[in-house]
Amino acid sequence: MKKRLLIIALAIIVLALIGFLSHFYVAVPKAAPTQQEINIYISAHTTGVISTRSSIRVVFASNMVGPEKVGQEADPKLLRIKPAVSGVATWLNEKTLEFKPNEPLPGDKVFQVNVFLSRLVKDISKQHEKFTFSFQTARQAMEVKISGIEFYDDISIQERRLAGKVITADFADGDKIKKTLKASQNGKKLDVTWEGSYDGLTHFFWVEKVIQTDDTGVVKLTWSGKHIDADYDETINFEVPPKGVFNMESYEVIHSPEQCVEIRFTEPLDPSQSLNGLIWTDNETALNIIVEKNIAKVFPATRLTGEYNLYLSDGIRNINRKKLEASIVLTINFTVQNPEVKLIGQGVIMPTSEGILFPFQSVSLRAVDVTIIRIFEQNIAQFLQMNALDGQHELARVGRQIVKKTILLDQNGRLDYSTWNTHYLDLSELIKAEPGAIYQVIIDFKREYSAYICNGQANNDPINTINETYNPQDDTPRSYYYYDDDYDYDYDYDYGYYDWYERDNPCHNSYYYNRSVRRNVIASDLGIIAKWGTDGSMLVAVTNLSTARPASGVTIDLLNYQQQVIRTLTTDNDGLATTNLSEHEKPFLAIAKSGKQRGYLKLGTGSSLPLSAFDVSGVAVREGLKGFIYGDRGVWRPGDTLFVSFILEDKGKTLPANHPITFELTNPNGQLVYRKVTTNPSGGISAFPIATDSEDITGTYTARVKV
């Protein structure tokens, strides 16, 4: 009995100890898979802040389905999104899964996505069965800008229009944006005409049939952002000037892309009057003036900085030849322009004869960061499947960041930050250009690089420079910033500190978000042009860009979309190479090779140059035959002999030898006056001398040839 009691007592003590220790025991969570481990299965995915209209994509590191599944709906249990979103997941290709929501996503919300890899990969380890990532949708906001009174094209119409625009932080549906504004005048509702931009972010509006009376009127604009989920409610009372009063209404200083003062008058200006000499500055700066109805746009010939007086003469007339009641003096403050960078010129290919110089311009900046991404030669075909040569999508799948360096712009202390300055970046000092590779050059800047004066103080803080080369971490999967134009490589920026309303304020951190410019560069002397005929013939011309002479002996590989070589050509002494392709051979890319030089040309109907600016009318080639009728002159007198010839081109040799050619000539009355049948000569030219009578009727005769 005592022994049993002892055992029970020991058991109670052990249980008590377990309960006591459990208060101090913390379970160690299972280690999450590392980025390198995820790299085995996931190449890229949607993340960051995206538009509410964006889809969600996952790009796998290897093929997950066969070609027969491309374009088909995926297993609905493959993805799980929290909060739940209704939609359809589709395989865009063997590696890419895209989920398209049925409705736009709610704004300013964080979503978590689970990808169940176990449904795709057999015998996957438990640690890798599920991959989780998150993204956030943009918070909607809106801003209203009133331009002012405008006139209809027909100046005689008595009513006016009130113009303005609404700018939204994210895409806004056109029908919903129309509900944000109600306009009225004297209690009467006014119609509003809307016109949206292609990106759904800028929405122009015109309040129609605004009445102008002998007294100052008011147009009431009532705004409500609830229809687009924006926190914006405001009432604006816009004053309408009295009828017949000619004065200046308002002015606006515009700094970019060109410096301009836009002056708005209450009446249309006299189109027959030149305003040169009637508008001037106190330092007599040369001005270019453009008049559009009641608006005068004044462009200084040279960029100005500081404070200036702009004088408007009382000799300025309106359309009724009424002059201003008095001269007007405007004090214009041409402040230092906001920090900005922009690229010069266009194109991708840079000849190597004078080094690899990359030109760009900057204003109000002391330094910039230059990032260079190398797209490897063996990945060019894959890159061009998704891009043109100047494309920017999915770079992390085909390229790697190799350089990131801070460039100080004022090396000698003489730079005027307030004006646009041109710089030439010698890429050969940053990289050793590899033959055949494409390099994307990205120029970006931070707030600490700004030369903009905030709160009356110049920024003289020292600049912390960056000088990075290849980092193995750059080989881990990147993310798609679809809200940021699909750039894979982005910069360290905490969106939590971003304030959309401060996006144009260079004294706030929000201004410096997404201000980069970028361009792809190929260091090559080979320029390629290809012409593809409807009969399957293809002509490829290669030029040496350094000498502008034909490039002979250049090897040209034609690749299909599956990156397989279907033809190999060599250019002749004229830099030309020709081939004939069957209807099943569809080249997608031409690669020119000459020593270490490489040139690339994307082929296909979507890559052809537009012809809308040229007269390309004519007759289509039918069955490979082309014919042309011509004479020794254009006008003959009755009694002359007409020497008319017909030339036939039959490159495909579709006609047999001695094939008949029929020539017919009819007079102005439509009567047949001459007919001859001949055979196709070996040279392709048939001559028809036709004698006429001095009594033949005059007029237009018609020649026809039947083959």
C-alpha cells in the first residue's frame, strides 16, 4: 500500500514539474525556406504596391505544365488568396501562372497569396510544399485642377466652358469618375463633358454652357470622391467674369518640359494682332508667343531663373478690337526647377568607333545613381520574346545587375544646378562591354542628391556614394512591380512613408519615388534591315554603322520563336542576303554576327515599321507576277505610231515557255481598235508598235494586257 502511494506521489510531482516548466518552454517554429531554396521553384512573383486593376503572376523556375496546358485554366486549388478574391488562374506559358480577378481589387489592402507547390511538383519536401508572398493595392486619391474659362470653336456662341482636370493615384473607371462632380450655376444643373487618358489616371472635364452676364457669376463645383473610394470632398465656387469685360483672368508658370508663362484672358484675343513687343520682360529677354483663343503662351528663348517682371501692354486687343483698360505687370518667380533627369535622343544601338557614351540631362541635382543590368547574349532570344530591343519587362529572368555607382555631377564646382545640364557617361569606364550582350542603363536619384532649396536653405550635406558590382543576392528571384511598369529591378523605398499628395513636392521624400529613367544599349557597329515579301522571300541588309558602308561577309541566323535556327545566310559585297521561306517557317529573330560584333532584329508583323506616313498605294502582286505598261511618250497625234511596251516579271518561273500574252487597245468610245497575241520573250519585254490614222478620234485610249 505504501509502495502504491509512493508511485502516485511521484507521478503527481512529475506532472506538476511538467506544468511548471511549460510556462517557460517556447516552441521553436519550423524554419521557413530560405530565398536560395525558393529559387529552385519560383523565379518571380507579383509584390509591392500594385494597381487595383492588376493581375497576380507567379513565374516558376522551370516548366510546370506541358504546351497543351498553355492558355488553359489552372487547378483552382493551386492558389489561395487572403482575403478571398474571385477570379480565374490561367497558364500564360509553361512557366507563368496568371490570376485575373473578376472584379477590381479593393484599394489600400494587403493580400497574402499561398502557392501550393505540392500540386505541381511530385515528391516535394514538406518544407517546400507551400510558398507564401504578399502584395498591397494602391490607396486611391484624387486631386482637382481648374484651368479656367474657355471658348467654343465658334466664337459667336455666347455660352462658355469651364475647363479642368482630375488626377487620380490609381486607375479610375470613366463612368465612376463622372459621378464625382456636380456643377451648377444659379441653381441650374450644368452638363459636364469628360475625356479620359489611356492610363485612367488623368481625367479632363469641361462644364458646358456656362452663362456670362453683365455681372460676375459663379459656377458651383461639388466634388465627392466616394464613388472611386477616394477620401475627397470639396466645394469650389468659380467666379465667371462679366460679359464684355476684357482683362487678364489668371496666369500660370510652367517649368517643364519647356519654361512658359500661360496667361489666360477673359475674352479671345485678336488673332490678327502680333503680341511681339506688347509682352516683354524687364531684361528684354527674347520671347516666343503663341495665341490660342483667350490664352497667350509666352516662352522665353533662354531659360530664366529668379524673379522677373512680365509686362502686358494696354495695346493688347480682344477679338472685338477692344484694348486692355490698363497695362499689367506680373511678378514672375522662375524658381529652381524640381530635381529631374531625362535622356537625350532615341535608339538602342551605339557604334563603338568613339567609345560608348551615354548622354543624359539633369537639373537641380548634385549626383545620380547609375545602375547597369547585363542581359546575357545567350538570353537575348528569351528577352525578345517578351520585349522589343528597348523593352524593360522581366529583366531578372535574363539579366543581372553588374554595376551600381554614384556619379557626382559637379566635378569642377562650376555647374549651374538651376538649369538643364548635359552629361556624357562613358560606359567603358564602368563596364567591359561583352560582344552580343544588351545593357540596361538606369539613372536614379535620392533626396540627398537634390540641389533644390527647401525652407530657404541649400542642401550642402555630404553625399554618401555607392560603388557596387555583382552581388550573388541579385541571382535570387525578383518581383514584378506591375504598378511600376513591370520593372523587375527597383530601389530601396519604403512605400509606407509615401504620401500621394506630396508627390510633386521636392522637399518631401514622396517626390523621389519612381523618378528613374532607363535605356537599353547595344555596343555594335551592325545595323540590320529586313524586308519580307508575301511570297516568302526575305531580303536582309546589313550596314556598318561606323562607316555607313555595306557590311559584307556577315553571318545572319534566322531563329523561330522556339529559338531554333531555321536559316543561316551570309551577306554579299553589297551587304545583302536573300532567302525563300516556306509557309511553315516563321522567323522571329535575326542575329547578325561578324567577328565579335553582334546585331539583333526582331521580325514579324508586329515588329515592322509603320507606313502610315508614306504613300504606299499600288497593286498587290498576284501569283508572283508583276507587269508594267509604258510608252515612248504620254501624248500622240493622230497618224503617229505608238510604241507601247509591256514588261513582265516572273521571279517564281510560274509561266511556261512561250506562254501567250494578249495586248488590246480601245478608243475613247470603248471600241477595240488593236489586238495582238504574242509569246512571252526570254527577256520579259514585249513591244507593240501601233500605227494610227490621221482621221482617228482624239481622247484617252486604254491599253490592256492579259497574261
